[in-house]
Amino acid sequence: MNEAMQRRRMPRSERRAQLLAVARELIRDAGTDEFTLGRLAERAGVTKPVVYDHFGDRAGALAELYRAFEEQQRSTLIAALADTDPDLEGVSRAVAGAYIDCSLAEGRELADVVSALDGSVTLGEVRREAEAAYLALCHEALAKCGARLDGAGAQALVGAGDSLSRAALDGRISAASAHDALTRVLRALTDPTPTRPEAS
């Protein structure tokens, strides 16, 4: 079967996943400065129109890489929460672990993508959507153990998670230290959920 036939037979979702995997390889090898849709098409063995059809432009491809990371982070958090005690300590450790571990798994590629899209309207929208979805999971898990995280606390959690992930990636701190620090941050940021007075 020739390559053209293989391209026609690959389902769109499968092709998109393949293109994102190849895009990560390109960024890992040469950074975002050398990343173009033309190079992506060449490395993936497809024509340029195929790549443009999936992503629109370079910023669109980078934004999709970021979105894929955030989806993985949420999946990791869901799995971690399902396997932990539903108390504040357990939930805090699950949230911190998912945040740090996913960032480290992506390595420098994620940091390069964020830097490349810094100031981009596209990335701003994607980040807000992704943060809201991740924090919604955190709020739900915390509520189950009688705790809450307000808006300012949620932003502090994200900021601390990003900072600790970068420090661990750079080798300034260990992954275990990043886990522990973010766990402590989350515990410090949470308030007990007020209980309603019982009806007399």
C-alpha cells in the first residue's frame, strides 16, 4: 500500500494525534524557533494542506499541543483522585502530583510552547479554558472532603504549580520537593466549607 493510500485511510482523529506527536518530536529536537507547519508536514510524511487543514497556522498547532497537555493533566488528576483517600491530605497530594508529574513528563517542550505563544490571544483563551476545567476538578474534589478554594487561591495554586514545575525541570529542586511544596501550598490555601446550621 503506497503512502498516499495510507493518508486517505487514516481517520481524522488518528491523523491529528499523529501530527501532534510529530510536532512534539520536532520541538524536542530543535525548539519552537525552528517549528513550522512545512517541517511538520515533511516529518509526518503528509502534504502541507493536510497540516493546515488540521491546525490553520503555526499558532494553532502550538495551541493544540498545549490543549493536549492540559487534557492529559486532567486525566491524570481524575485517575489520582480515584485512587486516594477523600480527605484534604489525600486530595492535596493527588492534585499536586498530577500537576507536577504531567509538567515533568512533557519536559521542556511544554515550556517552549508556552513561551512561543506568550502574548498570543489564542493561547490566552486556551489557557483560561484549560485552567477552568482543571480547577473545576479540584473544587469538586475539595468539596467532597469539606474544603474550598476561592478564586484568588485557585490562581495562587496555578502560579505555584507552574513555578515549582519549572524549578524541577531546571534541576533546581527535586520532583519530590516540588510535590511536597505544592501539597503544602494547596493545604494552606483551602478553607473549611462552612456548615449549615441544622433546622430546629
